[in-house]
Amino acid sequence: MTGNPGIIAAPQPSTAAATAEQAVPTGGGDDGTAPDAALGLAAAVRRSAELEEAIARDPGRFQVSTGDRPTGRLHLGHYFGTLHNRVRLQDLGVGMTVVIADYQVLTDRDVATRLAEHVEELVLDYLAAGIDPARSTVFTHSAVPELNQLLLPFLSLVSVAELSRNPTVKDEIAQSRRSAVSGLMFTYPAHQAADILFCKAGLVPVGQDQLPHLELTRTIARRFNHRYGAAGAPVFPEPEALLSAAPLLLGTDGTKMSKSRGNAIALAASADETARLIRGSKTDAERHISYEPQTRPEVSSLVLLTALCLGRDPREVAEEIGGSGAAALKAAATEAVNEYLAPMRARRAAHAADRGHLRRVLREGNERAREVARTTLAEVRAAMDSVF
């Protein structure tokens, strides 16, 4: 899933009243169709602030679900984009479910042939970043058949046109560089809706560009409730967007940091490798360092990375470096990143020495996720009158 919305939070079933209190009118039709227009950005920002306040007041009311596709080691863009926030919510006391979407990499033959290795590397990155398996459920798609069974009724509720318009599918098709698209890749949006809805998630932290993706999940939930739910007793919530303020970090070549582009700084990279990658990062010809993301994206991304690792304002960091130039900026970034990652590297090395522990984390997480999925699937089958 990275391409997946990222983090999904929902009040636990015992807080149905709170869920109703938090609901936002969407303007959807009585026939289960999508609303005429999504919430305006300003309204979504206001609503996100309210939701953050609710989480701060009573984090135990919320359950978070998030995930990634096991396509390689996670990098700094992943960490500051999603992992850091997951750990923050977990540490606040919010419950967490993390799906490793191994079924969604079957479309990539090179990745699929090394699937076990990629799954273990992903678990290592999670543990190193601070995901605690005692408080968070980490599981794989392939181990929870009940979740995947939701895909069939969900697919019956959306059209081919709706799937093809989904930003995730468009991005996957563009990056695959293939003349034909597999049926599995086409079903990504419905599969990701199952990831969100199997645990009755009601909140989805996303970036502004991912709001259209969330709308398809909301549409599936709405249509299922209209077709199969009893009056006043919907089977699924319509998840709300929790807008993420995740920073955009560019890769070493000045484009979006991505595993597939080979321009990322992996969390597992050594101190020397990190220094080499930062030294080779693209900047610009202007000597004076400033933080201007719109006009100086490459320089500003390095400034931002340095500031994030130091816990400081990027404008202050840029002002301190000033006329010392790109070399000084890269030196500051290298020192800040290596110091920040040092504890993660130590945790990663400790966990990597016990591969059996990684398998235990998955085995126990798979069992917990299956229990949740069984309950939801039983409710779905009862609603569809397909219990025989």
C-alpha cells in the first residue's frame, strides 16, 4: 500500500454515540450514490483539527489501521510522512492495526520472488521506528482470508470507470510502464477499502491529494449500507478524512523520494551510505541558503530534512547556514540525519539478530487480525442474507 491512504483511525464499537456525534454531513443521496461534491478543503482542515483534539482528549476511543506494500526498505520520506505519525498515535494510547499488503505486490514479479525477505525487512523497519507489537497488530494480507473475502461484495458496488479514475490506480499504471494492467492492480482501491472497513475504521489521515481515494471507500461503505444495512443500523461507517500535515521530502535527484526511483535514503542505510547520498543530493546554483519550497525545492527539501531531525523551524536552520552554501547545508543535514537515525539503527540491528522474533510478531498479529475480520465478515454475510 504505500499508495494506501496511510493511517486509518476509528472509534471503537463501544463508542457508537461518539461516532454519531463526530459525523459530518456528506450530501450523499438516499440511493447510496456519492455526494455531489467532497468536503471543501477549508472544512476538512477544520474538521481535522477537531478530530485531533478528540484524540488528545480520549485516545482510547480510537482505533488506527495503516499499512504498506512490501516492495523494499522504507525511507526517510515514509518515516516523516507516515511512520512518525503512527508511532505518535500509538504512544498516545490509540490502538493500531498495520497491514503488510503482500497480495498487492503480486503484480510485480521481481518483488514477488523475494516476498518473504521484503516482508521481514518491513517488519524490521516498523520495529526500529518504534511500532510496538504489544500495542499494535502487524499482519499480512495473505494470512487473513476473511478480510480478502470482503473484496467480492465491494467490487459489486463500484464500476470499472470508478476504479480507473482512482488516483492510486493511475499512479500504479504510470509507474508500471506496462502495456497491460492486471485485474489485481485494477482492484487496488476496493482492496484498500477492505483494509479500512474490515476493522470499522472511521477516520483516515491522508494528504490533500488522497481525498479522492478516500471518497471511493466512503462510496463503497455508503452503497453497502444502502443495499444491505438495516434502517438506522449501518454495517460500515463512512470514514472521515484526517488531513495529514506530512512534509514532502524530495529524493536525491530532486523528484519525489521513492523506492522505485532509486533516489531515497533508507532508514536502514548506514551512516556512511547516508553521508554519500546526501553529498550527491541535487541543489541549485545560488550560494545563499534559504527556505523557499516553491522556488527552491531541492535546497528547501534538504533544509526541511535537517529541521525535522533537529526538531527546529526550517527557516531558522536556513538562516543559520546562510551564505555558507550547499556544502555546509549537506554537512548539517548529514550530521542531523545520522544522529536522528542512530537509535533506530541500533534497534534494527538488535531485532535483525532474532529472525524468529519477526515471525512471532507476524504470527500473533495475524491471529488478532483474523479475529476482527471474522467478526466483520460474519456481520456482512448476515446483512447479505448469505449465511447457509
